[in-house]
Amino acid sequence: MLSEKDFMAKPFSTVIENGSFQWSAPSNIALVKYWGKKENQIPANPSISFTLNNCKTITKLAFAKKQSDSNFSFDLLFDGQPKEDFKPKIQKFLERVDVYCPYLKDYHFTIDTENTFPHSSGIASSASGMAALAMNIMSLEKALHPEMTENFFNQKASFLARLGSGSACRSVKGSVVVWGNHTEIEGSSDLFGVEFPAKIHENFKNYQDTILLVDKGEKQVSSTVGHDLMHNHPFAEQRFAQAHQNLSAIKKVLESGDLTDFIKIVESEALTLHSMMMTSIPYFILMKPNTLEIINKIWKFRNETNIPICFTLDAGANVHVLYPENVRVEVMQFITTELVGYCQNGNYICDAIGTGAIKKI
């Protein structure tokens, strides 16, 4: 099993003066949620997610060798414009990965990034953003160390992405990704995400995710604060045990194609995540009245039609509507006639299961 020491860069014989790379990396939506973490971005429980396809961050990393000093040097552009308020997060990320990527201090970087979805849309861009940046950094490391294997490249990219944003490690590779040690998932690790090792049933191929943007404002409680509140949470240990059990259950479901059990696990996980928020000290609620209206509408529609539609939630008010591709026409008609009215300015995003980060030529 790999340890942190295995990700420390070896001395390089190759010298590169300048260049650039460009990667896109998608967001992801957890089916079994990670909530609560230990030091160094280690998850308190394992999680599993669908990688998305359309909601992604595209990041270009240009680099030029500089006079050696002990500081990181970078400019940050968002949508082509300087973005000073993003810089502290990038600085913190670089400081965290320094021990694993000491060569970063040898270069001045220009990080030019953009999202395919509106920045203020309430879709978490930290996962896609940090994954895209990590892929670019690993492209530089591979150029310095050409014999690096593709498997190690992806593992270290996921490892680095995790240090920027925990869930970012699930946006590197694979349509279904597990992060966190789990006895039934071969190769699973707290240090990086791994592709779901078993064959996924046809029912889940090209699974659809329509994201209903209920509230595009900034959350009143950040995910970082929410994770920290699990340290003294009265139900923390039961929750962590439940996540292990639900991951075992959803592993079987993804292999068998049982949509009924898939719905039960995914919706229970979404509501459990928010119940952890509502029972922490201090407690908080990220769902909005329209979140609950949408959930009730989904339940009513499913009961009346037997169409296997379900919802999940991230740490926010927006609703991810999940369903197989073969019922897309009926579900989209339902969404546009009955659910769009609960979205802020009628906004929603159509997405589907994807395959991970892609290098731009």
C-alpha cells in the first residue's frame, strides 16, 4: 500500500526552461457522502461518486524557470482576468504540496482557469478546479521524469488534488470513483481516489444528472467548517459506520443494476448528510424551502409513474436529479413543467456521468 513518502518527487536529471499544459477536469457528485475529515485532508469515512461530464474546469498552466528563491511565484487569471481573491487558496495548496513537488519553487506560473458552468451557480468548483491544477502539475513532473507510469501519474494527481480540496481527488479518473479505505474495494486508499474496480451494470451507463439551481448564493456555512463540526458530533461514529455499510450496499447495486436499492441508498445518504448539519453544535441548515418542494415533487412523480428518478444533495440547497438515460424524455418533461419554477431564475444544468480529466492538445 502506498504511503505519503511514495509521492515525494525524486531528483530530476531533465531540465525544462518553460512551457505550458492544459487540462480539463470535471466536478463530481457523491452517492455515499464524505463528511468529516482528519488532519491532512484524510476522510473520516469512505465515499463514492459519479464523475460528471459537462460541469468542468479548464486550466492552462504556463511556466518559466526563474532565479531560484524560496518562494512560490504565480499569477492567477479567471476567465482571462486577474483574480486576486482566489490566490490565497492556491498559495495554501502550493504550501501543502511543497514537500511532494519541491520543483514548483523553480518556476513562475501563470494559471489561467475557467469553468464551463457559471462560477456563482452553486456547483462546487473547488473539486474540478483543484483536480485540473493537479493534472497540470503532474504533466510538468512527468516532463521532468519521463519514465513515470500512467498509473502513478493519476494516483499522484489525485493525491495532490485531495490536498487542495478533498473531493477533488474523485475528479481525476473514472466514471465511478471511491475515496477512502474500504475493506471491499480493492486498492482503496485514504490518500487518493480509485476507479470503482468492478464492472458497472448497463443501467448506470450514461446515467443522467440534471442539477436544479435552487440557490446560487454563497453558503452561510462553508464545507470546511461543516467538516470540522463532525469532530465532536454526537452521531459521528454511527455516521461513519453507516457510510461503510452503505458503500458495501451500493457496490452490490452498481454491479447488479438494482435501481430500487440505488434510490434508497442515494436519497438516504443525501438526507443523512444534511441531518448531520442540523444536529451539529452549532447547527445549521443549507436546504431551502424550494429544496424540500422539489424533493416532495420527485417522490410524488416516482410513486405515480414508477420511473426510477431520485435526488441527491451536495452541501448546499441545489438538487441533483439522477435517472437512467432511457427515461430522459419523460424526466425532462417533468423537470421543465413541474420543477424549474423552484429554481433561481429558472436555471438548471443538464449533465451526465463522465470519465474524468482530459488533457487538451
